[in-house]
Amino acid sequence: MIGKLGGHDDTIVAIATAPGVGAIAVIRLSGAAAITITDKLFPSRDLAAQPSHTLHFGGLHFQGRVIDEVVVSLYRAPRSYTGEEVVEISCHGSPYIQQQIVEACIASGARLARPGEFTQRAFLNGKLDLTQAESVADLIASNTAASHQTALQQMRGGFSRELQVLREQLIRFSALIELELDFSQEDVEFADRTALYALVNEALTEVEKLVTSFKVGNVIKNGVNTAIIGRPNAGKSTLLNTLLNENRAIVSDIAGTTRDTIEEVLNIGGILFRLIDTAGIRESTDTIESIGVQKSLEKMREAGIVIYLFDVAELSVDELLAQVHAFDSEGISYLLVGNKTDVLGAEEARAKFAMIPGVIFISAKDHAQIGALKDQLVYQVMGGAVNTENTIITNVRHYSALQEVYTSLRDVKGGMDAGLPGDLLALDIRRCLHYLADIAGEVTNEDRLDFIFSKFCIGK
């Protein structure tokens, strides 16, 4: 574990609750003088003599006047979030009161905390490893059940435990292989090569699963851009309104009503789909509409998935086949959705497009088969149901390091297949161990830590 970094020995203070007016707010202090500083402002009780994990009610005074009546919570080191002396002052939620308390704490010896500094101190004091610390920020930012569960699972150390088991096994083999180097003249083997080979194979499988899970994790964490495209008057705006259960887009029988892109967010099965209703794609002499069409094409190429909506009565089979070929040639992930079955009829539409597999037939106007469309959207981006009980990688830093771990393990396996000597195998194992330690934050420098924690909110 990294030792104390410079500038982390003083006492910090920050508002820990969200900005704005509320019933209550919490001001948090952490550091060796947290209780001493609060004692100066809280004459109701001798806080220095009170035990940990206790609450105390009274007036908070500064420069001869009462700022507010508050509840003070004490958490003595090391039984606190940061591992240091921690005080939390619960006050009334007026922004003026909050600021007055923070300024009083600063005047009494604290300094304003930097973004994420409380969690950074928890990491530095061994209360969390870096993956758990980073998951705290993800938990705060979670806005769906899936992102919440994934962040919670990582904060509880599920990912860390998996990597720790692998790391301990590799360390043991690495030590034995390097011990062999001390006895190179005797030509002995302390490390069981068969067991090492089996371990590397097992580790490759597990790390590959983690690397692959990043695609899912990125969707869970950030959502997926979903462009609804098609010809004018195919019903794109009606579909958007139906999916959202509100009249967000203008619906008209006049082709080309949507001149610009409209974006909304929809939660389906714990996944955020950023729906983009685009201008209808057609040749047009109207300058404004032509700009909208160009934007539609740009959104289509940027999207994680495209819903190609077409009028089952108007579009021909050959035209749909040509569109499928265009999508396939550009590597675009898409769903084919045939709309207006209320006009042609669902059975007739299926018969008409029977030679093209995977088409979903709906009536956006009548809300028919919208549930099936939502299910297919989730399946398209997730490859099935979302299982947040499994370890899922959502962090780009972890993903990059795991790719290096996978490469190192593959090199170890390749070296054993080629009969490389122990000293060369040891190099690849050490490289693998380096990246495993990097994920947990055991080889991270101060500048990199400051960058990681700067993305947290102040007060956390």
C-alpha cells in the first residue's frame, strides 16, 4: 500500500450534501484536528472526552454568535470512513448556514477539501483499495438499478477479491521460479510447471471474461446512443413519443416535419438508451431539411445501435434489402422495425418481409409490440439479460490494465509452450503482477491519484 503522500496530514472540511436548499445539510471534517476544531465551535459538550460513534446536540458558535443548532457525529480513528478522526455536523439546509459553518471551521484551523479528498484519504489509509474507491464515484453517479448494483458490487470488493486470488497465486509461482535462479547450477525446479500452466490457462479464461464484460459495463455506466432513422413519415416521432409515454416530438402527416434531431433518455431494464429522433432521410431541395438529413446520417454513424423504422405498406422488400446491405457494409449495429401494422396488418407485413429475418413488426400509434421492441433493444446491446451479480468492468483504467494482464499471461503460456527458461518466464509474470497491482492502486504515483480523485465531487 502507498504510504502517506505529501499534503495529507492536515484537517480538511467540506459540505458533504448536494448543493442547494434542503431540510438538512452535512459538513464533514477529517484529520488529526477534526475534533479539536469542532470543540472550539461547540461549547455544549467537551467533544474530546466523548467516545466514537456518538451524537451530540447543541449550538454552534463562532465569534460570539450562534450560527445554528446542530447535531455533531463523532467517528474516531481508525473506525471512520477515512481512517482518521472524522466529525460530521448536521445543520439546517440553508446555503448561508452551510457556508458560515465551513468558514468557521477554516478560521479555526481546517482547510477546504479538494474533490474526492475524503475518499482519497480512505484509500491512502488502507480503508479501500483503488478499485473500491473509484466505485464510490460510480455509486454516487448511478442512475439506474443496473449501474447502482454494479458499483455497489465493486465497492464491496468483489472485483478486488477476484484479482487478489490470482495475484497471490502468481506471486507464489514467481517466487519459486526466481528461487530456481539462485540454484541455476544445480538445474532444479521448485515451481510445478504443470500447475503453473493450469493456473495460467484458468487465469486467461477469467481475465478474458472481465475484459469482454467492459462492453456491457460501459453500456450500464454510460448508456447507449440509439438513433431512430428512416424515411420521412415512417413514424419515428410517434415511436419516440410511444417509447417515452409523452408527446415529446411533433407528429404530423406532413412528410419531413422533424427538421433537427431530438434527444431523450429512456431506461429499459436498467439500461439507459439515449434515443435520438432524426430527420427523415430522403433527397430534398429544402435547405433546412437537407441539413437535418445530414445530421441524421451523422447521428446514425455515431450511434451504438440504430433503429431503422419503415412503413410496412410503403417500403418494398428490395428497398429494405438494400438498406440492410448498407448497414452491414458500414458495420452498423441495427434493428429493423416495421411500423404501421395497424394499416397493413401484422400477418400481411410478416408475409411480405418473410425473406428478411429479425424484423420486429409494431404499430407505434396503437402501442402494439412496443414491449417486444424494448426487449430486443436490451438483448441487442447486452447479448441477453443483465446479471449485475457477476463482476462487470465499467472503468476504462481497469479495462486497459486488464488487457495488459491478458497479454502478459498469454506471453507466459507461450513461453512455457516454447520451453523458455525460468528467468524469462519470471519477467512476464512480474509484468502481469505489475498491472494487477496497478489496478488496486499499489503502484500508483501521487499525480495519478490526484487525477483520479479530482473527478469526485467535493465532500466525498
